Amino acid sequence: MRHGTIPGAHGRVRPLSLLGDAPLREQCREVTGFGPDLAALVEDLFATMYAAQGVGLAANQVGVPLRVFVYDCPDDDDVRHLGHVVNPRLVETDGVVIRGPEGCLSLPGLEAGTERYDHAVVEGFTVKGEPITVHGTGFFARCLQHEWDHLEGRVYADHLTGWRKRRLGRQLKRASWRRASGPA
């Protein structure tokens, strides 16, 4: 039997920002108010992430330039990690750099082999202002780095070079959802 509420059950699904929308390229602001508005935003982020079948979502992906992200993501051992981080700081990345397939809800239908560390540590706060530390390995470490990048105004395409970047650029030009913003 499940105890507590399901994240996002009381949230509303918001429209996603797509590559080319200004909020994706802005560095997000620190959260200063830990109250009901922040709790509602986190609920909306979960609802939107689940509706889009994602494993993580940053606030600027729904047009809110605040330093908040949510996740429901497995690691490489298929252990589920579920939570949120307010005002996250990526305090450690180490281990092996692995190139693996990476997609994004703001670049729907596309993915590219992207290099990420296989271990990441994020520190921040809960919606109640309590300090938290999140350790991630494997795919979950990739997720943490990906969501933190969003809050810095970056997308996974910014990590690509060479033929991977050129291939994604060609795919972006053909994408039906593409916004006019220049190269990825």
C-alpha cells in the first residue's frame, strides 16, 4: 500500500518550452519563497513530466525561470529515484565519462550520444526549505547533470561536437515543432 500522495496528482500539466523559446536559454533565478506557490510549482512539474513521459523536468521547461527541478528516474541498477531539488548546486561530478543516448522533453523526438560523468552530487533544498543532498550514478547521474544544465540555460545539444552536433542540427531543421532560434 502506498503511503502519502503521488507527486503531481494535484498538479496541472503545463505547456512545455521547446528549443528556441527564450526561457530555455536564460540562467534561472534562485527561489526565495518557500511557500504554497513553490509547492504548487513542484506539483505542476511532476504532473507535466509524467504527462510527457519524462524522467526529469526543470522549471524553465514550463516557462518559469526559477532554480527548481523534479525527477523520477532509475539508475543503472534499476533503482528508482524520486524527488525534487530547489536551488540545486552541482557540487561534484566524477567517475568515468560515458557517452550515452540523451533526449529532452524540450527537443521532442530527438536524441544524441552525449558525454556525462557516471557520478553526480547535487545539494539544495526541499519545498519546505530543508537541506538535501542527492547522489546519482549511471543514468540517474546523467539526469541530474541534464536538469542542472537546464537551470544554467543549457540543453544537451550544447555538449555535442563534430558529426553528432551536425546530425542533430539537420534533425532540428526538419523537426515540425522547431522554433526559429538559430543553431542548437
